[in-house]
Amino acid sequence: MMFGRICPICSQEIEASRALETASGTTLVCTCGYSDSNAQMHADRSAEKRTITAFMIVCALILVGFAHLVNWGGYALSMPFRQMARMTGTISPQGLEHVIQACFDRSKWDCVQDAHGELYQKTKNPEVLARLAHFRERLNRTEDARLTYDWYLRAGGQNAEALFRYADLLENAGDSSKALELYVKSIAAAGERLPVRAMTGLLRILMNEGRNQEAFDHLQAFYSSAGNAKDYFGSEYQSLENSIKRGKRVAKR
């Protein structure tokens, strides 16, 4: 393959008859005095291959880095370390919160859910499950949300807002009995906060089922819980009171 090579000095073709065999291999000698050996040619080719390989590696790294930047945006520098810590199981709860926020900001919904699961396993905090259940509701993954809320209850969750959301979810799914139970629990867990939404759901179910006396009793308890409670449910109170009075008059006949 060396024969027929063009001399880089005089640009003449080096003929096969100008080849000399030496200890290091075949050497081509041009009429102008230029010489070259196949060992040098191989060395040149090897250097060229190394240069091309290095260039390709650099280009690949640049492309990977650009893709990573596009993928994670402002979180591009921190996420590789967080992901490595997740893989090794050494990530802290704060690190997982960072991952959740990053995934949420970058619209990576599966990542958000997976990170919540990991966070619960590390902390055993049921409120993490409440957050996950509510997030799944927002994704319209109703069945997954229901299962997660159920997991939340079994883990000891007692947050009034989470109980209300689960009750509302169950009521919309047609499970009024379980929803009513959770509305009652949500009201009991409300503390100083007036549980208007949970009370609305409770009254709706009881009144739709004709359980007016129960609804009236719950409403009276609600009114006695806070000074401003009577600002709510005026029409429901009047309707229940009239219905109960009518029922008593009918019973006397």
C-alpha cells in the first residue's frame, strides 16, 4: 500500500523500485532525497486515529451535556449528584425534596411520584403520602389517588385537609358511606380552623339520604364550635328545621 505514494516534497510518485528493506521495515526513497518508512506511516495513522477518536468523544460529551442541560435546566448541576445519591441509597430527605421540586418544575410527573415514594420510605411521614395522593388527583389518576389516600389512613394520617380530599374523592365515586365517615373525621381533626367544606359534604350526603335529624344535630354542633360558625349554612339550617317540624306534626296525627 506504500507504493504509488506521492512525495510531499516534490509531488512526484515514488515508484516501487525506490523501496529499500531495512531492519525497521520498508523505506521509500524519492529521487529528490525524501524518504519515509512504513513504521512512520503506521505511527502517523495511529496518531490520526487517536485524534479522531478523541474528537468524537469530546463531541459526544458536548452533546450529552447539552441534552442534560435541556433536560434539567437550572437543576443541571445538582441533579447528577442527587441521582447518584438516590442510586446508592445515601440521599437525605432534604435531597429528595430537592428532587421532587426539580421534577415538578421540569414536568417530570413519574419522577415526582417515585421521589415521593422514596421520601416516605425514608421518613415514614404519612403526610408525604397525602401530598402524593393529592398530586395524583391533579393528574386525574383517580384510582391511584384513592389507593394512596387509603395507604395514608393505614399509615396513621389524620390531617383534616387530606381527610376532606379523600372524602370528596369517594363521594364523587359514589361511596357515600365511606365519604361520610371521613367528613366526620375531617371535621373532628380541624382544630381551630372552621371545617366549612367538610361540613358542606356531610350535610349534602345526609340531606340527600333524608337523614335530616342527623344533619341537624351535626349542624348544631358546628354552630357551637365557633362564634362565627352561624355565618354559614343558614338556608340548610332553616330547611332542616322546617323538615323536622313537619315530620313531628305528621307523627302526631
